[in-house]
Amino acid sequence: MRPSAANAMDHVILVLFENRSLDNMLGHLYGPEDGKTFEGVVGKDLSNPVPDWAEHPAPGGRVPYTVATDMDAPNPDSGEEYFHTNTQLYSTIDQHNIGKMGAGVTAPWNVPPAGAEPTMDGFVTDYINCFWAEMGRQPTYEEYSQIMTGYTPEQVPVLNGLARDFGVFDHWFCEVPSQTFMNRSFWTAATSSGFVVNAPFSNFTQHNDAETIFERLEAHGRTWKVYVYDGSPVSFTALIHMQRLKDRFATNFVPFSEFEADAAAGTLPDFSFIEPNLTLGHGDYHPAMSRAMIQGVELDLDPPSSIVAGEAFLKQLYDAYRGMPEDGASNVYNTTLMIGWDEPGGTYDHVPPGPVPPPDPAAPAGQCDFRFDRSGYRTPAIVVSPWVEQGSVYNAEHRHTSLIATMRKLWDLGEPFTQRDAAAAPIDYVFSSTTPRHPSEWADPVAHPMPVAQFDWMDNDRDLSNLGKAMTPALVQAAQQAGYDVPKQLLDADFPVSSRMLWQAVELLSWRFFPKLAPKPADVDAVREALMREIEAGGAQPVGAGAQMAYGKG
């Protein structure tokens, strides 16, 4: 069949990265000299004020936007939850919430006055507040000024190279002014069932019962897979929608190596959802997490740079897409690659978000008394297809549910999931080229070298706080409900669970749920035996100089 733009989205690949704003990743993509209408940072005088309660004031009382010098900035991680985003967008912070984060933040959740417009000038205020809560002291100017930074195309060449060679959306907003699980749920269900923050994780594993795009596809005879980067034991997409998708865990959640094989064979499903490594040694562009988990403690969770690791993974994904056989059932001419993010994660952006319709206008207010009537702010969004005109910039307003709206339109998937995707603008207009570009004509960006990282369990072997232990309860609860054996010591709040034990338990429980993500049986047995030895030895103990686990690719 002769290629046609009408078939550009017969297949869709969606990869979702973590916690970066458009200004942070793509703000320098185009400047006035490029002749584009692009809402970036070049040529603008952007800054944020420093709060009067800061112990280390800035010269002139403001922090200017500058180019990042640390490839994991902001480090420690910026605030992501609803109440932090309120501060970032409106510069509102309740007096009793200063110096607090997470469960320490209480109502009225730093909400802005009724009818207030986002000012986008509270990023410094919130970052100083989060740093204080995370590190037990206020940051210096040099430390807090990193929140007002972003990266150049030279620093992030793969993402910016694809944005320049294909199409970029400069008004793509996340759906919820908060963190990961809600926004990922909106990508795949157009709602988060009223949940506004990640915690407790059991809200999603047990109570997020919204219909998903995966089920709608099946109901209309279409196919899907979730491909999880090799080495990750768990799919967060699955956990977010556990109640709806648990019967598919053993069949539709597979390692990324299977995506590469399916792409090479031209046999991709209709919808391919790609998860980078979101866990240990995360290659997802997420800011450094090592100092944001436990107050005053630095955990060795990060690769040398999550941005560099993310770039390497995006290049790997792009090469697999570009290399599909031209005569395959799935090929570049009938398959579109969407590159998106879940949420900006507290990184700076200068464009205010606007109002949006609640997913269900008749529903009561959700968590934190939020009515879902305003969205979060901008995230990067890029569309890759031979039918996209080179160097396109799309200025129309879109949100995560625009992809669901487009798939419903082109694939005849029926009525809207919620009022949010009903109101979202489809993106099928991007396939405007009358002659497709052959893959041999596409850009071939080169990622910066990615060092092989070593996770040193001996150096990092310490008893975790209650916050550290809170990472696993939802998974443990789900495992118990499924009838899986869980060592009773892991359920004992007083048992000294080390970071290595925690990770081994997560791996073993995850592999029971997702057998296709598990390594060979001998490796599973080795992890189980190591965990039981440490439990029998009484918990957090020295683990020996050779106890390291490699991750990442050279």
C-alpha cells in the first residue's frame, strides 16, 4: 500500500519521561533569529523574587533565569505535590507550611485566592522551602538559584535535535498541578479518580477504578503493550491502574527489548506505551532524587546524570523506531512517535496555565479539596513522523488528554472518557506534509556518553526511616491480597530494613506480578536467597565490599 498521511497514526508509540518543564528542557530551542513563533526563554528577562524569610537573600532580591551547569539540577529535587505547585504558580504559602513538605503540609494547602491568575514567580520561594525541609537548613544563594535554570540544545542534544527535526508543541500543559501518578493517569484514563498527590500509593493500586485507554482499545479490537525498560522490575502504569489491568500483568507488560524486537519485525501493536527506567539508576530525565527521600540522608539512587541517561534511552528508542522495515505491518509511515512528560516537577517555566473543565463536574472535590478546574503548567511534547514538516512549532493549546482525543477520533473509539478529553484538542493536524521524508533524511543526534554506574550497597547500607519504608506498602498490600508470601519482618515497623533489602523485596514482589519483566530463574533465586540471609541475620548489616549492582549502559 502506498504511504499516506491518512495512515500516519495507524500505530502510536508514546514514551513518558519525568519531571521537567518546557523552559527547563527546550527553552533555548529557538530564538528570534530562527524566525519561529516559539514561546521559549531566549531574549526574555525572566526572574523570580526571594521571600523575605530567606536567610540568604539574593542581590537585588531576585534570581534571574540562567543556563544550568549541573546535569542533574535541581539537586536536591524540587517540590512536586499540589501544595508545592500552588506556591510555584501563585507565590502563595501558608505560614504554618514554611519549612515543611510531604505529610507535614496541611490545609489550606497553599491555595491561591479565588479567581487569582498564576504569576509564575514562586519557584524560588518553594525551592528554598523544600530544600529547608529536605536538608534541615536553608540553602545558600548558589544552591537555591539552580531552580531558575534550564538546558541548552548542546547540553540536551537528542531531545532538542528531534524537536528541531520534527514538531514541537510550545503550549502543552500537564493535566494536574501536582506530581507523577495523577498526570500519568490522565494520559491513560483522562482522570485520576479524585486523587491529587501520590501518597498513599494504595489510593492508586486499590481505588483508581477509571476506565483506561487500554481497555477501550481491546473493546474495539485493537492491540497494546506496555514496554518497560530492561532492568526495571515494575510497571508504574500497571500500579496506577492495578484494579483495571491486573488481569493483563502477565501478558501485556513486557521488557523494552521486546519493543526493539517488535519494531525490527514490523509487528508493533496499535498502541505501544514506553516506560523508561523510573526506579534505581533512573534514566528518565528526573532531577536527582538521592537527597529528597529522607531528611538529612543522601541515598545512592541516582545515575551519574538522569538527563544523560534519559538522552541515551531516547536515542535508543528513536533508533528502533527509525529502523523499522518499510514493508512491515508497522513502519515509520504508519507509526507516530510521541515524546512526552508526566509533569514539570517544580522546574521553572514562565507560561501560566489556564482553567480546564473538571473530568466529572458533578463529582465532589478531590484530595486536598481540589476541584480539578485548573491544570498544571507546561511540559515538553514532541511528535516524530515522516509526515510532520521539518522544524514545525505548534502554538495551539494542548494537554495530555489531547492524545486520547486524537486516538478516539482517528480510531473511532467511542465517547469521551471524561469531560477533560472531551474538551481536549486533537493533534492530527500535525501530519501536514504531502511528501514523507525518508528515514535516511532524518536527523541523527548523538547522545553524550553515559558512564556505567555502580550502586554501592555497602556505602549505602543504612536503616531507612519511615519515609523510606513508605515506598513499598502498596506493593506489599497488593501482594498479600494476591496470596503471595511476604516475609513478616518486612511488615514490622521496628525491623531494621536496609536499602538493599528494600530493593530486593521490591524486585521479588514485582516479578510475581510481572513475570515477563523477571530475569532468568537462577537470578530470581539468588535475589531471594540474599534477602532471606539478611533477614535471618537480623536486618541492616554490613554487606561486604563486593556487593555492588551495575546499571546503565556505556
